[in-house]
Amino acid sequence: MIKIEGLHRNWKEFALKGIDLEVHDGEYFVILGPTGAGKTLLLELIAGFYTPDYGEIFINEKNVTVLPPEKRNIGFVYQDYSLFPHMDVRKNIEFGLHMRGIRDLGKVEKMAGNLNISHLLHRYPLTLSGGEQQRVALARVLLIEPDVLLLDEPLSALDPGTQDTTRRLLKKIHNMSDLIVIHVTHNQTEAQILADRIAVMMDGRIVQVAAANDVFDRPLNDRIAHFMGVENVLKGTVTSNIEGLTSIALDSCEIEAVSGCATGETVHACLRPENVTISVVPVKSSARNVFEGVVIEIEPMGALLRVKVNCGFVVHALITKQSALDLGLELGRHVTVSFKATAVHVV
Amino acid sequence: MLTSRKTPEPLMLVFIFLALVLLLFVVVTLANMVVEQVVTDLPALINAAFEKSVIKSISLSMYAGLVATLISLVLGIPAAYILARKDFFAKGFVESVLDIPVVVPHTVAGIALLTIFGANGLLGAPLESYIQFRDAFAGIVIAMVFVSAPFLTNSVREGFQNIDPRLENTARSLGAPMWKAFLFVTLPLAARHIMAGSIMCWARAISEFGAVVIIAYYPMIGPTLVYDRYLSYGLSASRPIAVLLILVTLTIFIAVRLISSGWRLYDKD
């Protein structure tokens, strides 16, 4: 378990103020917040690269607040992976063992095999793709068998396809061990898919800690709601896939998407709110997903309105103020929500 | 393709012309001396190359320069690391102080050094029974370190600044205490800057005359011998030694540059 109490740190113009957090054993914990919220600094304090001005950090009941990083048994992966450019992949992976005076070629080979990088062992980091560098960095850090894995924006430097595979890899790594993972990101979708619990961080403070879905469905205040409202993420199970047209069963209904996912797979369907159409009379259109629902929240966002519709599951839609006026939208109004199967991104 | 058809900017032509003037000023001055010596009086050059006192002076220059560079490395690398990584009160002042030897006239540096390290000096007096600086090898080295260490420190500091501190953090989190992170990550990544700084430092050390001649006229280093021969016997006696000094140092610099050019591999850019 990691326990953080009253952590403060001034950093040039910026400050972390009174951070209290508890992360449980085996938890995948995401710290989510906009750029400049102090997420990376918090992670670096946990790692021991800097010392807090006040406050305490405990890892497994042990007070590590003033311990140097090498004595904390934590694994840290920076956003740019920080591979040592003057060492080949094998030397990079071995580094942690080497520092402990251990030489175990078998372990290195096995870890490289697990992460599918055996063929890269003789290469130098600068010649690798982002995804390959990421896997090398993970192999290097996992080989020291850390108690805690700290990940700083691990997906944001990758292209979308590699993001999907890496996300699955992270989940798999976490499931295989009872490692505590603390993952920092500004991406809401990523947080919702991976996290057991989420801490939302803004302006150097933790503003909400809750189970992943609670943060999205019950944000504590409007700033958090604004920040969260980028995508609809719906968890479900694939019930059929015919030539790419995928049916996904949610709790109360079924939606259709286009994907390569196999029947029985547990997936997340992501839908951008601007791809959701709201109408007041039932319409016939090419959209494969049409649901009846009730407007439960309307919130202004600049020239747009964010409308939450409960159709058994909650859908966020983004429409112009003019459309809302023309449709006569108001709380409690029965509406039809539709979106195309191609607008649903399945991960 | 496009650039070749474009007429060059007039200002660029002016810049190219002025750059050529500078280049020719250096090349013509040195080449003229070498060529004239070879053409008009080759035997004198050959004689000088085999003269015992000449060989001794030039090797002394090289050797003392090498020792001065090693001392500068030991003292300069830690200073460079602190300046590259830490912010502290009066940092700008400390940086300026470390650069002072570059701007002080070298005879002035020599006088200052003699005041400290001479037989009656602040350090020279208590050390007298162990080590002498006046007219001694130690004095030559001290003078060389004083004038050339800033070149090394500045180059190495730039090298350290180019290394992302995240690499050091990562090494620490993987179990390296600070000294191991420094030894296995920071130093190798700064290798090219350390090499370049050492070459500059050594070059500056063996070309030093003003500070050395005041603290240690004897044993004579190369530049002192050239000066001594010039005063005693004139241009024709000193020039062969000057030519020899140029040829030897140039050869060594080119060799070291060639050897270290492959080190670029480590660099980010």
C-alpha cells in the first residue's frame, strides 16, 4: 500500500498543495488531470527524485519520505521512456540487475520474450519505434520486480494503433502480478479503461478520488465535469461480429460498432459526443444505433451545449445552442439518440 | 535545385568575404612561416629536430600540458556538473570567477601565481620543504592549469546540460546510487564534450607562455625556448623551433580529433 499524507512541494512558480492519497495493494490507480496540474511532479516525489517540503510518503508501511530513489524499489517509466542512448537494448534491460550486482542472462531473455522484444536485444534505442522503446522500458523496469510501478503518460507519445496494444499490455502486466500501478495521464478515455480508481488532479491539488465510473458519472463539481466530458466510454461484451459489424451487449441494451473484436471479448466502446445526434421525433436514417431516452442534464460549453441523455445507459451529446432551441430541449424531455456504427471506436 | 538558381543575398557575400579574410589571416601567417623555413633553410629545421634541448623542451610542453589537463579534469568535471544541474545563490558570480583566468593578461596571472606559490608565498612557503614551484615542473603545471581549466569546465558543463536529468532519475530508480548513475550514464553521455574540452584545455596549456615564463623560466618549455633563442640569436635561430612546435602540435590535434570523431554516436542531436 502507498500512503501519502499532507504532501507539499514548491517548484518555481508552481506548488503541490496538501496531497493526501491512499493506493491499495494490487490496484491500478490513475492520476488524471490537465497539463500543468502537477501530476508528473507528484510521481517524481513518490519515486524520490525530489523531496517534499512537508508531508510523508509510506510504501508498505515504511516511511520512505527521505529515502533516496534507489532504496525505494519502485519502477518509473517516463513519457519519453528515458532509455540510455549509449547502451544497446540488452544493456538497458540488464541495468537494474547490474546495479544489484546480479548477472542473470536467463531472466533477461525471458523478460524480452514476454514483451516480444527478443529480436531487438542488440539494437540501440534511437533506432527503435515508440512502441518498441516502450516495451524495452517496461522490460527494464519489470526486471527489478518493483513494489510499485509509476507510469508517466505512458501512451501519449504513441500512435493510436500502438496505444491500443500497449494499453492491453499494461492491463496484462498488472493482472499477472499484484503490482501497484500508478499511471498519470491527461486522457480521460485511457483513465476510464484502465483504472480501478481515479484521482483527479487540478492546480496542484487532488480534487476527487473515486472508482473509475463514479468520477465520470458523478463529478464533484463543474470543473471536473468539463474536464471529463470528452468521450462516452461504455463497457460491454461482444455478442457477435459479422464481417466487422460488431454487436456489443451493455447492461441494458445492445449497440453496434465496426471492429475486429471477437465474440465473447470484453471491450470498451468509445463514442465522441459530437458524433451523437439528438432528435425529438423518431427518424429513419442509416445510423445503426437508435435509442429512446430522457434528457437528464444540459450544460453550456461555450457556443455548445453538453446534453446528457439516459437511455438505460448515459450518453453525452454535444449540440449547438441553436439546435437545442429549435428542438425545444429541456430537462425531462423524451428524445431519440442516434449514432452510426462507424462512429464507435472499440478498444 | 531551387537554391542553386537563387542569387545569393548581398549580405551573405559580404559575410563570406570577411570569413575568408579571417581564415586566410590564420592560414597564410602560419603556412608562410613553415613554407619559408622549409624552402630557404631546410637543414636548420632538420638540425633543430635532432637537437637535444629542442626535443626536451617540446616533450616537456606536451607532458606538462597533459598533466595540467588531467588535473583540470579532476577539478573541472565536478564543478561543471554542479553548474549544469544546480541552481544556487550567486551562481552567476561563481561562473564569472571560474572564467576570470580567460580574461586576465597571462603575465598578470603569472605574477599572481608566483605571489601564492613562490618560496615566500601563501602556499609556496609552507610547502617549500615538499614541493617547489619556482623554476620547476610543478610551477609550469600550475600555471597551465590556471589558464586552461576554464576551457575544459565550460565544454563539459555544456555536455552535462545536454543530458536529460530524467536519464539520471531513471538510473536512480533502477537501483543506481548517485555515483553509479554518474559513472554509467552521465559520464559516458558527456564523453564527446569531455574529449573536446580536454583537447581545448591541452591545446591552451601547451601554447601558454606568459604565465609559465614568470613562474618557471627553467626548465624551458617549447614556447620559452623559442623566445629565449629569439632574444639571444634572432629570428633565424628561433624560427626552426617554432616551425617544429607547430608541426608537432598540429599533428597531435588532428590525430586526436580523428580518433574522437566517432564518439558522436552517443549524442542526442
